[in-house]
Amino acid sequence: MDSDRARRELKALRELMERPVRYSTQSGLAAIWAGAVALLGLWLDDWLVERYIDQPRLCAQTTLAAWAGIFALASAGVLLLTRLRERKAGMPLWSQIKTRILLTIAMPWLAGIGVTLVIFGRWYYGLGPNQWGLIPPLWMLCHGIACWQVGESSIRELRWMGLAFVVGGLVTAGGFQTYPYWSLGLTFGGLHLIYGIIVTIRYGG
């Protein structure tokens, strides 16, 4: 009887310890920022393609650099807004849960970067056909898997967003030559905006 009671108390204590990590660090504003920046990237990509449509190599270089800049801008905003929310909750700058999250998302993102560079290099140096249309579904799948995995120790809405990214990536891959970058911008933009609004309403900004 005493051992059962001890296990129940330990489980309750563990849940209380995990609750701040699971809920208070989730910034809805950070997700909204990421979604808005992704939509900006969609507009910029469309503008660059129209501007350099007669210069395919330059177009490829500028669009690749533009999306890298969009990723950096979105990440910087997410880190800042999340940190501000953590400070309000009295949480440290770094913790074991952050290390676990970083290790969880590292492999899908490194895989996405690696395959993107391979696709770009093979086309740029004439070693293979133009497969740029595969890059958007690739990133949807990588990001979706990362969100699903992080959702194991976070709020359930993050897992649902990860699942939506995976479905979107598979659908886009099926018809990847039909406006794939619109799919990329709309999923990274739209899904993050929806997720951010839901998180803000349920758990605060």
C-alpha cells in the first residue's frame, strides 16, 4: 500500500514539474511571427522568380539565399519571443528540456539542409535534372517530423501541426511541379498562424 501511494505521489510530482515546461514556454506570438515571416518569404520568392525568370542560375541563387534569410529571421524572432515568455515564467536560459528539443529537431533539419544542397548542386553543375520542386515537400516533411517529435514533451497542438505538415508535404510531393513554393509558403505561413492563434487563446502569448 505504501509503495503504491509513493508511486502516485511521485507521478503527481513529476506531472507538476513537467507542466511549466509543457505549457508556459509555448509562445503563440512566436508561432504567429514565424507564420507572418513565411508569408513574407512566399511574396519575396514570387517577386524574385518574376524578376530573374530569364536568368535561371541567378534566380536559383537569389531564391535560395532569400529563403535562408527568411529562416534566419523567423528563427531569431521565435527565439526572442519564446525567451521573453520564459523569463515571465521564471525559467532559466538553458535547461535539459531545451537540450532534448535541440537534439530532436537537429536531425530532420540537417537532413533537409543536406538534401536541399544536393538538389541545388546537381542542377547547378549539370549533374542531374531540375528537381527544385521536391524541396518544398521535403521541408514540410522534415519540419512536420520535428514538430511531431517535440510534441512528445510539449502541448498536443504541436503534434497536430506536425501531422498537418506531413500531410501537406505528401500532397505537395504528389504534384510537386504545380506551384510547390506556394504550398511551402502557405503551410509554413498558414499552419503557424493557426497554431499561434490557438496557443495564444489557450495558453497565452
